[in-house]
Amino acid sequence: MQREQARSDRRRTILIVVCSIVVGLAIIAYPAIKLIQDSRTKNQALTDFGVAASAASCDAATNDDGGGTQDHRPDGEKIAYAVSPPSSGPHYAVWAPFDKKFYSDGDRPPVENLVHNLEHGYTILWYRDTLPKDQIDQIEKISKSKLPDSSLGKFIAAPFKESDGKAWPAGKNLAFAHWSGPDSAQKSFGHRQFCGSVSGEALKQFMEKYPATDAQEPNGG
């Protein structure tokens, strides 16, 4: 009985050691694999992700009234934007971090912070927070891919919830937004383009049409 107990204890010890090694290797391997994947994605073209622009069911871009420059509101004040998602307008005095390009449902700052980024030339890809995970993963890869030179790296992808604003058109699951600077008549516009499916090609076309230099304060950020 003692010998059998000793063998059982050894087997248990070996099993614990093996399991600990496997778990330890997994903990070490996961961030390494993620770094390798991110490195590969960084060198991929924006157009490698999602469907072709012609298959994304995208509407024409809008020309919204681009008001609200320097209209800074107190943090915490809920702003009712005229359009959804917002393409311009009042916003909080502090913008979202310039170096973060992708937000999930759990870490996204208030919409009012992100609108401030629009003022400085950012393009925001708003996506429904109810999108399937595989499509959100595609959007995250887009945020890490090689963006058009015209964007100056000013890009953010963030979820949009029903409580954030007015309902979107039926069948549209993401929207690009950009806030253009004043034209020759000192008129500025916000632009939105709704799409049904994730398309890096459609996003590239939008960002090239509305570059980061075409903004209220393009040198900010």
C-alpha cells in the first residue's frame, strides 16, 4: 500500500509539473505569437482586409454641416449630435490618445473625446458593437496595417453603441467619418460613409478623398 501510494504521489507530481510547464509555455508563447502577427499585419496593405469596395454595400459620402470648432464642453456632458455617428461638432477639450488606433467595447473613450480627434484630421471607422468577432478582428487588423500616406497615421477604429446616437441606416454596420477644413467660402463639412461590410479598399478610398491635411486643425496631433 505504501509503495502504491508513493507511485501515485509521483504520478501526481509529474502531472502537476507537466501541466505547469505547458501553462508557462502558453503564457510565454501567446504574446510572442501576437507580436509576430502584428508585425506581419503592419507590412500588409490596407486593401488586404475585408471585401472589395464594390462588394461592401457602401453609400456615397455625406456633406454634413461642419460646425463646432473650438466648442469645448465640460467632461461628462452628454452632447446630442445632429448626425450619427458624428462627423463634427462640440466636443471635450481633451482628445483620445493619438497613438491608439483600435478600441473595443471595453476601453473606448467617450464619443465626445473622439470627435476632438476629427478636428485634427483623423478618420474614424465607427463599427457596430454587435458585429461578429471575426469582423471586429478584421477591423483591428486594418488599424495595424499600412495606412495611406495621406492619412499621416491619423486613424482610429471604435465601436458605436445604440445609446451613442441616432439609429444608422438599415444594413449598415460601419461608418467612416472625417471633418474637413473650411473651403474657399469658409464653409466646412463633416463627411460620413456607411458600409455594410468591412472593406479596407473602401476605407482607403475614403481616406484618400479626405486626407488628414484637410481638417480644421491639421497640425494638431
